[in-house]
Amino acid sequence: MIMGSPKWQGTDVPLAGAAEAEKASALSVWRLIREDVDCVKSRDPAARNTVEIVLTYPGVHAVIWHRLASRLWRRGIKFPARFLSWLGRFLTNVDIHPGATIGRRFFIDHGACVVVGETAEVGDDVTLYHGVTLGGTSWTAGKRHPTLRDGVLVGAGAKILGPITVGAGCRIGANSVVIEDVPPAMTVVGIPGRVVKPMADRRRVGDGRIDLEHHLMPDPVGEAIVSLLDRIEFLEARLAHLQSERPRGRAATADEAA
């Protein structure tokens, strides 16, 4: 699975707030759905044709249900919107609140166990994998879910929690838990999530698309443990050397013991 070339340019991208919602509402819902279907071909090499995508991709089905429910929600028709959202969840196992703001060309690969909260804001050309949660950390009303700017990719099982912002072009590693703002064009891994790799350091395939390189994801915790083990091994070798040089029958001095 390879992420397609993002349509955004640069990193100074506005949040998907009221202005983005107004822009999206000006587009035909069918145009949005058509873009959602077409973008799959550039992000999933398993997709062979449009008919297959429309009929067999639950992630696409979930986005279609959300587009319809969101239009009702923003027109104040709350209960029918929630019912359509529930129906979409029942059929696809993807739970997107109709109040969530979703940008253009949104793709949920594999479409299972994804949760997008009511005040979540998702920019254009965003890709989520299965098991992703865009959740809240507060019982209070108002903004309590994350904002993902354009071109963000979120790996399988990752959790992004609270009213934080993930900058444009970021990549969130599988099973990471992100609870703080992330600058644009960064890679985040771990629990809690840590920034480990900027976009400039990513390897790109020949056609400009970003290689996910799941098997090459950095492990900052593992690297720290390896460093500690190397240091312990060095200190043990030094201690053994000092003990071997100490004359027999003489007690070790405090400096030698240290």
C-alpha cells in the first residue's frame, strides 16, 4: 500500500475549520465522492478498476455514508444524520461522526475499526489505515478532537487524541499514540508519539510517491536501550581490565574499584 502524491504544496496550510467546511459544502457531494473513489487508485496498488473500488472497498463506503450524513448534519437535520452515520458504521465497521469535517480525496484503507470524533477536522488527501482513532480526551463541549492537515498519513492502529494539530504532510507510525502537536512534514512513532524523521529524509520511489517503509520505521526506545547496553558492556570490560592489572594480594583502592 503506497500513499499517492499529495496535492498540497508547502507546509503553510490553513486548518480545515469553518472556511474549509464552507468550501467543501460548495462542491457537489457527488463530485466529492467521485474524488474519493478516484484517489484510491493512486494509494492502493491492489485497486484494479473503479467498479471493484465502488463495490468492494468498505473504507470508500464509509466515506460515502459520511458525505451524505454530514450534509444533513450541517443543515440542522441532526437525527437523520446520526441514523445514516449509525447505518454506515453497521455496514462498514467505520464510525465517523456526521459533525466531523472531512476534506477532499479522503481514503480509509481496509476500512475496519476506524473512529473519527465529532469535532475532528481532516484536510485534503489524508489517508488512514485500519484501527485508527481520532479521539477526544475531555467530557466538555467544544473542540476536543484532533485536526489533521493536508497530506497526513496515519498508520494502522494509531491513536491521535485531544484537540491537537498534526501538520501537513506528517506520517504517523502504526500503533503510535499522539497526544501533542506535530510540526509539518514529520514522522512520529512510539507511545507517546515522538518525532523521529522529517519528510526530507524519506526515501521516494521513482514516480514521486512516498514509500511507506513500514519495516524501516525508526525505534527511538529501542535505540536508547541499545545505547545503554553498549555502555554497560564497555564499563564491564573496563572493570575486568582494571581487576586483571591489580597485583595479587593487594586490596583494590577506591579509585580502582570505581
